[in-house]
Amino acid sequence: MLKKMELEEFQKILKTLRARVRGDVEQMTSEALDRNGDGSESKSPTHLAELGTENYEQDFALRRVENEQELLDEVAEALERITRGTYGVCEACLEAGLTPTKAMIPKARLKVIPYARNCVECERKREAHWR
Ligand SMILES: [Zn+2]
């Protein structure tokens, strides 16, 4: 299982992510409003460039979520799992009968997708199923 310190770290990441998503929604709204103004685009931020390359993987993950609300729900549930003490455990592996220790999602994956509910292998199986 993850150490208390690590859980606190992920809790912080999730809260930052939540704030960022909420901020993005507001920004998108104000950008849309700007377009109804003088039509000048000079003030609109270069969104992708601002995100930086180190965030590429995470942003890729973010894009796979259908909409902001869905992502906020995932983040809320991940925070809930931290409270319950089930954070970082692959749900599918648990269902398959693995112990929570063996069902741990690798930390490297959680750093990219902090709200992940499944390990890479189970995620792949799930995707294959939906395809
Ligand atoms: Zn799994």
C-alpha cells in the first residue's frame, strides 16, 4: 500500500488537477465571450504551448476523458478512495481475486493518471473490450 506521505502527495495532485479543470472551464467560457467582442485574438493564450511538454502525457490522458464533468467525477472518486484507503488499487485485479498488495497500480502510472482505477494491463483489456 502507499505510504501516508505518498497518499497526501496524490491528494495534492488530485486537488490541483480539479482546480485546473475548473479553471479551464472558466477560461474557455471567457474566451468564447471574447470572440463576441472586437474579434481580436491577440490576447487569447497559446494554450498548448503553455501546458509544456512535461505535461503531454497527462494532457493526453485528460483528452481521453469525454468531458470536464466526467473528469471532475473521476477526481472526486479518487479523493474518496484516498479517504477510504483504497486508493491506488486496481479495481479489476481486486475483482479477479488479487490481494490489495498485489493489485497495486504502479506509482509511475498514478503520476500520469492520478485518478486511474485500473492498472495498465486491465485498462488495455477494458479498451479491447469496448473497441
Ligand atoms: Zn489490474
